[in-house]
Amino acid sequence: MRVDLSQAIHLLQQGEVVAIPTETVYGLAADATNDEALRKIFATKQRPADHPLIVHISDIAQAEHWATDFSSKARQLAEFFWPGALTLVLPAKASVSRVVRGGESTVALRVPHHPLTLDLLKRGQLSVAAPSANLYTQLSPTTAEHVEAGLGEAIPVLDGGPCQVGIESTIVHILPDGSWQLLRPGMISAADIAAVIGPMSDTRSAQSSEKVSLPKVPGQHLLHYSPRTPLSLFNDKSTLQQAYLTLHKRQKSCAALLIGDGPAPACALVSLPAEPVIVAERLYSALHELDALGVDELLVELPPDLPEWAAVRDRLSRAGYQKT
Ligand code: TXA
Ligand code: MG
């Protein structure tokens, strides 16, 4: 069910869930201060209750309501990248709902870069928890249509058009001593972060007195972001082509996702230019499209193992099994 901005604000203020656009993927939002509303997110997604949620705030000033220690490193990153596809995991204030923290002592914060959602947060004076608006472990949505296809027509959706970044935000854990760890790669790279606050800490050499247990990151589970169709990954077009021929001989149907120019199998396919930003933007759409064909298997070409492809490779390797 499509809703407009005022309806979305009203529903959120009433403790309902609403799917909202962000620049990364669509989020399934609920008032981050309302435990009953937050529980509806877990129920709708069929997501385990101990998985924490990202709190979306309207500006940097809101961060102090959630984090005890908005340290200089966190502030530097926020000032540089917000609004944007960067989530900061910080020590949580005691007042932050345990439901949103999934029982952790930290809270994840981000200011999303989407005009409609920034308007919603400001006009509604809201902070919303929002995981991706899909069923647990399935493909993330980058359009309102994807949300409806995955969660059903009854979910209220604020349509903000297709997402521009296309894959989930980078998650950075800032420790009390100012060191940092990358919990999930995204289009803001580890090198981009290091350019602002210095190199990532080496966890093995951390002082024992300063050891902090790593929070759980359900996005790091294998078999996340998966289409319904079995998906196999290939390092190059020739091994993918061989797999296609084998399937063809066994009278199995397939569809392929290719990156860059080169020989293509004679099946349904989506071919994306070898540009990380473009592949990220179109990745989930391409997978949704190929998944909808109802073929026996999806054959997906992995981009090269280079830093600029880290986020795309991370999502793809969780969506499927690699054939070596
Ligand atoms: O781009 C995004 O981040 C999207 C849009 C909607 O903002 N959201 C998203 O949410 O990807 P979700 O729930 O699918 O992934 C949230 C990730 C999970 O891996 C979770 O573990 C981590 O954020 N996270 C949330 N709160 C955390 C916390 N307190 N400590 C550690 N990790 C946390
Ligand atoms: Mg997700």
C-alpha cells in the first residue's frame, strides 16, 4: 500500500511500521523509542530478536540522545560522511531500548541521504529503526515494488524511487579508545574511512585492558541477501560458460549475471558494466529480476578481488555458493 509523507509520519507516530526509501536500500521503519513498534519490525521480517537495528536520525545533533560517547573520531566521520551510507556503532546510552540494541551495549546510528526520509524524520520529529525491508535472509529491496513483492501489498510503503547507492551502508565500530573496525563493507570503503580518521585497528594487538567484545553482526551471516533460486558464483566468464553448458546438457534452465564485456551464455542474462558504483546500484534489482524468472539456477560472475569491489563481492558471496 503506497502512502504519502504525512501518512507515513502519522503511521510511524502511531507505532506502525512503514517501508521508507534511503539511498542504500529500502528500510522497514518503526519509531526507535517505541518497543511495541520495534517488535513489529522483527515480526514482519521474521528476524531473530537478538539482531540489533540501525537507528536513522535526522542530523548529527541527534546522535547525543543515543550514544554516550560521540567521540572526536565518530564526529569527524559523521561530519564528513553524513547524510550518507555510513553507520556508526557506538556505546549506547542506558535509555536506548534493549529491543533496538538487540541486547548489545552499543547502538548503530546513521543519517540517511534521501530527501523524503530526511523530511520524514525532521517533520515527524522521529528517529526510526530500520533494517532492510525484506524477509530475513532474502534479497534487499531497492524499489517500492521489491518491498511489496517481498513483504506483501499490505505493508505501507513511502515510494522514493529507486535507491541510488543500491547496497547497504558501511558499518564502522568505533571503540572507546578511538580505534575502529569495519563490521560490514559498503560503498564507503575502509580506505575512505582511514583517510578521515587514520588506519583501522589491528584487533590482535589490542591492549587486553581495552578489549571490547565484538558485537554480533547478522549481516555477516552466510546465506544472507539470497534470492530464492539457487545461485552459483564464478570467478570468470569461461568457468561460468562451462557451468551453463553442463546445465544445458542436463536440460536445466538458468539465467546469468555478468560483469563487463566478454562471451555470454545463451540464456536470459543481465550484463552490467565493470564499474563498482554502477554494479552496486543495480545489483539487487538485477538479482530480483533474474530470481523472478523461476529458472533452476542463477550463474553469477564475481568481480575481481580488488578493494573497490569489496562491498559487491561481500554481498554476492553471501547470496550464493562459490564454485571453485
Ligand atoms: O544501508 C543500511 O544500513 C540499511 C538501510 C535501511 O539503512 N539498513 C540495513 O539494516 O542494512 P540491517 O538490519 O539489514 O542491517 C543492520 C546491520 C546488522 O548487520 C546489525 O548487526 C548491525 O547493523 N547493527 C545494528 N546495530 C548494531 C549494534 N548495536 N552493534 C553492532 N552491529 C549492529
Ligand atoms: Mg538486511
